[in-house]
Amino acid sequence: MNILQPPEHKPLIVKNKIDGAYQLMRLKVFTGIFIGYAAYYLVRKNFSLAMPYLLELGFDKAELGMAFSFNATAYGLSKFLMGGISDRSDARKFLPLGLVLASVATIAAGSTFGFYNVAVMAVFQFLTGWLGGMGWPPCGRIMTHWFSVKERGTKMAIWNVAHNVGGGFIGVLAGWGTTFALSLGFGKMTSWQLGVFLIPAVIAILIALISFLLIRDTPQSCGLPGIEEYKNDYPPNYSREYEKVLSTKEIFFKYVLNNRILWYVAITNAFVYFVRYGVLDWAPTYLKEIKGYDIKSIGLAYSLYEWAAIPGTLICGRISDTVFKGKRSLTTIIFMTLVAIAIFVYWTNTGNKVIDSIALIAIGFLIYGPVMLIGVHALDLAPKNAAGTSAGLTGFFGYFVGTSMLANIAMGRVVHSWGWNAGFIMLLASCGIAVLFMLMTHSAEKNKNQLSDI
């Protein structure tokens, strides 16, 4: 669409004004994608918080898991396919557009008609997932255009906590909104529809407008030099060709589908995401059904899981840079091993809510570091104008295989048929598989030039 085409490069501004303009614009752009991406998580996983109520209405876990799987399936497909479109689009318009549309879809999904039956739920979940997939690719595009290779790991770690901020607030917001609506005299179903769906979506639309005002697509569109020139930080084999908008064929076949190491990283991502969402998506149901939590306690536990990821992600990124000198795979291996221990404690603890909370905080603290590092891997393994598609491939595996097929469908069916113990065994096995595939990337990671040449 012409409206989404990237803006033309402008003539360079006066040289003595470049530094000040660059610093200001980087701050504005970063703020825009941070709050914008955080807002995407206000309209991403609302169905998870609604599942305990839907179980009370007579649906079973297998049905709800199947319906919920359409969200992750659509999200994974969208993140990959929309990534290709995003690489050739104006990020300033692309990100807010997706957020507004996802918010409208969330409002519709939270209507009474949205819960008519499992098939209707699945349709709405597919729609919200597809539109939600428009968030990450433009952010990845912006990170590669506005931040150089040597600073990208740290900046990505900071930006990556945006989804934990949004994911954390949705838990508190849903609990507060539902309780407030009940106090005003609304019925139970109407109250959680307002708290879980409507209020977060309205807030997300407002944030989309703010993001549009802050974001700019590339430095060149603002009359500034490319980030490599500004920072004097050129990746291996950099050339002016990196600045051109690539064709769809070049993006998919030259830089993404033929990249063997990227496929290893993508497979790892599938099992990391299964652990991430296998715990998170089923936490409200598990805590209510097995642990006896109420809506406020569930919302708080859900939020603690997300917010614990903020320091965890930052520390993980720092360790990978300083301790392991950029060897992302070693950091991921250590963190995933510790995740397995925390999951075991969360599973086997009985009757102590403090230990439950500590275990959930530990899982949230540990799991999002590997999620972030895999995203950095994907961005580094392709030119910056193919970054959205590269990250989209890993995202597709994460959301379609890891979240939809495993965390939603498989987890729902296994727990429904064999109980929660079987589900937790699956989670622990996935930690082991993720570690195995990270080991397969380790030898190639020893030489960064090798990675850039693949």
C-alpha cells in the first residue's frame, strides 16, 4: 500500500546540528516503540485471563486450549509474513496501525458474541493474533536503523522489557477493572468483559496515537546519516547495499530461508516459547483450580511473573555481553537450566503460596532473557532491511510451534486427559531440548564473522 511506503531520504542537516538531533530523535523513537510495543501486550493475551470464567460456563480445557491456539498460530504467521511487509514499510505508520486494529479486534473478542461457542472464539483469537503480529517487526526495523551493532544488545534488552511492562499491567488492570465494575453493580460476566477486554483495549488505542507522534522510520528520513556512519560502527561485510529496500525474493531466499544457523535458533525458540507460555497462559487456570487463588491473587501472580522479567532480561543481556563476550548461546543454556529448576519447584510445591509466588517470579525472571537473546540472534543474522523477516522466522516457530501447537493445543489436551503432572513433565522436557539446540549453535557463534557470512 502506498500509504505504508517508507519515506524518502532527506538531505543532510547542518553538520554541527547532527549530534543533538540524533540524540533527541533516538530518545523519541525508542520511547515510541517501547510504549507502543508494551501496549500490544494489553491486547495480546486477554483470553488467558478469561479462561477461568469460561471454564465456569461449561467449556473444558481442551476446547479452550484449541481456541486459544488460533491466537498464537495467527501471531506466528503474521510475525513472519508481516515482517516481510514491515521491512518495506514506514515503521511510524505500521506499528500504530496494527495496535489500533488489534485493540478493536480485542473489544469485539470480549463481547458476549465473542464467547458464543469455541468456533467463534477461535475466529476472534486468530484475528487478534494476526493483528498483534504487526508489533515486533517494525520495532526490529527501527532498532537496526537507529542503533548500531555494538550497542544493539544492550538497547534490545532494555526495549525487550516493554512486553513485560504491558504483560504485567494487563494482569493488574484486569483484576482492578473487573473488581471496580462489580462494585458498580455490573453482573459478573459483564464485569470481567469490561476489565479483561474493553478497558485495556481503549488504553492501547490512546498509546498508539502517542507512538505515532514519536516514531520516525529511519535516520535518513530525518536528514541524518545512517547509524553506521554516525557511530562509526560497521558490521562485517557492510556496504551501501545494506541501506536499500530489498525485494521480497532477496529477503526470503537470500538472507532468511537459506540461513542454517537461523533455523537452529528458530527451533530453539519454539521450545523456549512453549515454556514461556506453557507456564503463563495456564497460570490463571492452574492457580484457581489447583491452588485455590481468587481473581485478585491470580492477577497479582500473573503480573509478578511478567515484571520479574524486567531485571532478569537486563541482567541476562549484561551477562552475555560482559561475562561471555557476546556468546548468546552459553547465556541461554545457563538460564534455561535454571528455568527447569524453578518449574520443578512451582510444580511440586503444595500449600505454600509464598513459594508459588517465588517460583513464578523466578521463572519470569529467567525465561525472558533467552527470549530476548534469540531476537538479537535473528537481527544479527541478516541485513537490517531484512531484520523483520529474520526475526519473523524465529517468531513463527516460537508462536506457531511453541505456543499454538505445544503450549495451547498439546498442553490443553495433555492436562485434560492426564492431569497437570503430565503437563509439567512436558515443560521440563522442553527446557532440555532448548539447551540441546543452543549447544548446536555454540560452535558457529565462536566466530562472529562466520555468522555474518552465512
